[in-house]
Amino acid sequence: MKRVKKGGGGASWMDTYGDMVTLLLCFFVLLYSMSTINETKWAMIVQSFKRDTTSETMGTPGKGTGLEDDQSDTEEATQEDVSAALDQIAMALNDYSDKNNLEQQMSITQGADYVFITFQDAVFFTGDSWELLDAGKQMLDQVAQAITPQNDLIDELRVMGHTSQGDPNKANNPTVDRFLASNRAATVTVYLQEKNVIDPDKLVSVGYGQWRPIAGFDTDEERAKNRRVEILITGLNPDSAENSVEKYFTIREGGAE
């Protein structure tokens, strides 16, 4: 009978041991390389995922992102430039209102750094609809013509939708109330955006519903005053390093003081 040799297989455990040592060596080399990463390059990588990359996705074809342009506008513009731009907007709108006897349909108020326009709701919409009427479109066309030449000096254009409480003793259904006000504000905002009045990232729409009334709820006349669309145009602040868009990203990233 053939004898079986003992003590074989020595090379097998050596191969396994060698593979394990090689893997451990690679693991520690990898840990060492991570501990000595270039801090400057790492900071650049992190920054590339922050505001600059985000803002690029917001850009409009042919108009740029708006952030870089706004920064240069803030650095070069003076308070006199901004005030003059707001004066031109208010003057153009007042002239349009006077020539067309629109005092009952729109009003313009000007402050140190803003122009505030109020439109009676019936000019833009009927009933509980948010479809823009032709008369409202014509009025917004005039607003667009007044704003467009000064758009580089505008910080933000905010459209605000308001409703009125129908029953003086009972608040509106919040779902219907809020959606109606928001949809109307959004409709006006979309119309202005399609006119290329201003960079889209400077356009804001807000629906307040019935909660910022300027009259009572008891009579038809009072309720009609409450149903309105307002546009607030604010000028750039030359003394600030950031415009409204950049402030948003600063706050979002936790950088606001």
C-alpha cells in the first residue's frame, strides 16, 4: 500500500499571509494620504459645490446667472444712480396713469429706496379666477416698459396677491383663500418674467390672502379695496456687499450675522 506523505501545503498559508500583509500596507498608505490632503485644494473642492455652482443652474440662457452682474452693479452704482432709476420708474408710471385717468385703478407710492404700485383686483381678474385679463396685460406692459431700462439697478421685484374676507363675521376658507392670492401673484409674476423685465432670480411672488386688508369687510366698496395686486420694486443698496439673491444664499449657508 502506498504511503501518504505528511507535512504538505506549506506554500498555501504563506500566500494567504502575504496577501493580507499587502492589503494592510495599502490600507495604511491610503489613510496616510488622506491625513495629508492639501487644505487649499480641499477648500476649492468644497467651494465648488456651494453657491457658485448652485447659482449657475439658475441662470437664464443669454442673460447669465445674474449674481456676478449684480455684484458689479453694486460696486459701481451710487445711491444717486439708484434714486434716479426709481424716480424714472415712478415718473413713467404716474405719467401713464394721468394720461389714461387710471387713478382709481392704480396708485404709485415712492420711498427712498422703493416704488410701490397698487392695482385694484378687478383690473386683472374676475370672480375667483386667476386668468389675467387683457386690460391687466396692457397695464403690466406699461409697468414692464418703465422698469426694463432701469433693471440693472433693481434689487428685487415682489408681486403680492391679496383677497378680501367675504363674510364680515367669518374668515375665508384658508385653502381657497391662500391659493387664490398666490396663484394671482404668480400669474402676474410669470407675465413679467416672459417680458424679460428683470433677471428671473430677482422676481418674487407672494400670496397674503385676506390677512393684510386696507379696508373693512362690511361693504362691497371696502371688500373691493382689499382685493388687489401690489408690486414692490426695491433698488440696489450701494453700501451693501450683497443683493437680495446673494443674501438668500448667505442665509441658507448660515453665513448671516
